[in-house]
Amino acid sequence: MNSIVVGQIDTPGASSVITDELKKTAAANIPMRRMGQSSDIAACALYLASPASSWVTGRSIAVNGGADGPPLSFPIPSLREQVFGAGER
């Protein structure tokens, strides 16, 4: 069994929560300097479904423009902040 490890993809769903400015920031943090497209993932899936990958097994293929980590990071509130709110100490 093989898998595709998907990087930051520019989709309509992502566009509903990520601003154009954040997309530019993400692209700047990806070695290929762009966010992925659904066609990038489809091309990998097509390869894995084709005879060309007949000797590929047990692999996770990263389709992520060369990024070693997430191109965007968001602060995660502490458990205390989540339970009591940001103003509580």
C-alpha cells in the first residue's frame, strides 16, 4: 500500500479561511515558491494507479513543493486559555 502526503494545496475550501496575504506567506515558505494545486495531487495518484508504479510499494510520497514542514503556523492556545479564556491567569 502506498500513500500520498499532501502539502499546502490552494483549494476553494482553503480560500474560504486563508487570505491572499497568507497564501503569499505560505508560498514564500515553500521551496518551489507556490502552493500546490489539486492537479499536483492528481498527477501523483495517477502515477500510483498506473503500471509505471508497479514496483513501488509501502511508500509515502510527499507532494509538497519540497517543504519540510507546514508553510503556515498558527499559535495554539494553552489548555488554560482554552478553558478559562485568554485573559485568565
